[in-house]
Amino acid sequence: MKKIEHLGIAVTDLQSSIGVFEKLLNTTCYKMEEVISEGVRTAFFKVGESKIELLEATNPESPIAKFLAKQGGGIHHIAFEVEDIESEMERLTALDFVLIQQSPKDGADNKRIAFLHPKSTNGMLVELCQEKN
Ligand code: ZN
């Protein structure tokens, strides 16, 4: 794992949360992107080496809609940047971590991503991500 690439934060109202985070971080949102397969609309902020990803559900079946219904807003996942996502997935599977998907998929912000199931991380949803080149 190279670094914390971003923290994913679930929000009920993306526009209003962008305003809050722009004031909080004293910077502007540099990218908004919808990931249709995930049912989310995202907004990104840079904080030094790391990023904040705000996530809003675009439909009631979205994992973000379910998270908000169950836990309210807040930190939804931690994303670690990895050099080679396939080999990291293999390494973690061998250590009995449970992957939500068996092969990497396309995520927001030009990344290939995979999630570890929270049941194998004592409750934290963990994303692995690798920059596409
Ligand atoms: Zn993420």
C-alpha cells in the first residue's frame, strides 16, 4: 500500500456538502463525476497528498443510499493506493480477506478499484485503487 489515496464520505446532499467542504478545506472541488454502475455522484477535493471523495446516491438501490439509511452520513470507506491491484488482491485473499469483487472494476477519478468486505476488516469498508495509465 502506497498511501491513503482518499477518504470516501457519504452525503445526502452533494451540492450543499461541496459548499461545506470548500469552506472547510479552503479549496475548490476539482472534479465531479458520476459512476453509473455504482449509483453514485462524486465530488473530489485535494488535501495535501490525499483526497476527499464526497458520495451522493443517484438511486435508492445505490450502496450509498443503503449506507445513509443505516448509518447516516459520514466516512464510508478508506481508499489505499496500490502499485499493482491484482497482486494486492491476491496477497489479501491469501490472508483471508474477503473481496467484494473478484476482479478490479472502473472507479471514479481514473482508477481501477476493488473493495474488501467490511466483515473481514472488523467493520471498515476498504477500497484498493490503482491509477489507470
Ligand atoms: Zn472511493
